[in-house]
Amino acid sequence: MSETRLGIDTWPDREDSSDYREWPIRQHLNRITMKRGMKVVVEAFPPETKERYLGLISPDGTIYINEDVPNWFKPFVLAHELGHLQLHANLDMTLYYSDKQMQRRVEAEADAFSKRLYKWVRWRMYGLD
Ligand SMILES: [Zn+2]
């Protein structure tokens, strides 16, 4: 669903490992999506959406991640989209597209969800905040 708008202030810190596939957040996200049988696809977005969307949720629940998103940032986009699924399942999309203020609020909520998930995984792994 929806546009993933991210200001630079919402970006997570880069994690240390050089191989992003081993990051705890990514492994945690893999567990969540596999357990729920969710499909996550990284692919090239069509030219008209390429610039505007980092991630999308299709009506069948498949999460698409724009392949142009840097690898280190893809987990954040995935967690953001999971936030939409968790928080905005009953969102009126007509209203969403017509109300800029609502869009900003909804996107900020998904960003906050993603950040909380990062924080929680970090805390669980390292006992750090
Ligand atoms: Zn979004």
C-alpha cells in the first residue's frame, strides 16, 4: 500500500556488519514473513512509480520492495510496509489519496512502527537501546 515517504531524519543508523543479509533485523523480518506465509518481492518498479515508491503492498498482500532502494535500507522499507499491514488494514484508500494530511500521518505511523521494530530487535540481540 501507499507511498513510503521518508525524510532523512527517519533513516536508521547503518549497522556495522558488511553483509546486510546477516543483520539481526533482516533475519527477524525473514522469520516474521515466513511464519505468516507472506510473499516479499524485490523488483524493478515501473518508471511511473520508480521515483515515488520505495515499497508497495498489492491487494493480495504481497509486499514489493523497489530494487533501487539500497540494500542496507531495504529492511526498513519492509518493516514500514509491515507497519501498514498491522496498523492500517482498514484504511479508506480513497480518503488516503485525497487527504495529504492523513497521508502524512499514516506514513509517519508506519515509519514509527519500523523504528520501534529496529529498536526492539537491537534490544533483544544486544540488550542495548
Ligand atoms: Zn508507507
